[in-house]
Amino acid sequence: MPGVIEIRTYKLKPGSGAAFHRIVVEESLPMLHRWGVEVVGFGPSLADEDLYYLIRAYPSLAELQHSQDAFYASDEWRHGPREAIVSRIESDISVVVPADSLPAV
């Protein structure tokens, strides 16, 4: 099991949830997979389509930082879905926890 789990939540601009989800599914997720990022879960909130979550797993906190630095600095991200994603986000919060701190399901 990976060493750390990142839980990222997004408050999206009103009415942008459906478009955001489409871009995540069609562009962002395939790119994350190409970059070797393990996506554990993602999607809109059941209670509010303009709230969204992305959960990713990494072997260590250092690997999380290294992976995200490389991904977000890449031409593929900057010239790809970056603007379509970022322009729909009002705010975001990331929480990183040890993978073994999550209860077994």
C-alpha cells in the first residue's frame, strides 16, 4: 500500500461542476495515469455538483512533492487542460495523511 494519501477538495465556480468533471475524465485523468500517478478516487459531491474531490496515493511525502512538481511544471499540463481546470476552481484544500491511518473498509 502506498505511504501517503492526498485528499484534495475543490470548491468550483457556480455551475461549472459538469464541465470540470468532463475535463477531469477526458483529459486530466489520462494525463495523470501517463505520469504514473495513482488516482484512488475522484468525482463530484453527491450533495453539491460544484464541490469536487481527487484522492491520490504516493509511496512517500517526498515522492508526492517530486511527482507534483514535475507534473505541474510540465508542458503537457501547462499547454493541456491546466487553464480549463484552474479557471473553474474558486478554492482548494489538500490534506495528506499516512496511508495506514485510514480505516480498512
